[in-house]
Amino acid sequence: MGSLVKYLLVLLVVAFGLWTLVSRLRGPDRGASGAAPRKPGAANPVEMVQCAHCGLHLAATDAVAEGSRLYCSDAHRRLGPVANPPA
């Protein structure tokens, strides 16, 4: 009876070791759904545009348009485009 307990304990330790090894090889925890967890702040990409006056890059949704040119603010829209905006 004593040797049976010893073999069961060894089997339990080996099974736990294998389970740990397989878990590490799979990578980060994928949760219950099996899908990879989303990274914080990971969203759909946003189109970026450049201000025709100062060269600032901003989201297209925040830009002020005049004709085909885009500006970062109404003040820069009023000042108009610059021949070579700073990079």
C-alpha cells in the first residue's frame, strides 16, 4: 500500500510538470474563449493627415478642411498654406 501512494505521488508531480511545460509553450493566457487577449489601447487604425500650414500630423477626423487642404486649426486655415511646411 505504501509503494502505491509513492507511485501516485510521483505520477502527480510528473503530470503537473508536463501541464506547466505545455502551458508555457502555448504562450500567454488566452482566457476561456481561446482568443488572444486584446492589448490596452489597441483599436482600429486612424488615418493621419498633415497640416498644410505647420506640418503637424493629426487625425483626419480632427482636421479643418478648406478645399483639398487640411489644417490643424481654424487659425492656420485662415493663415493659409506654407510652401514647405516643417517636417
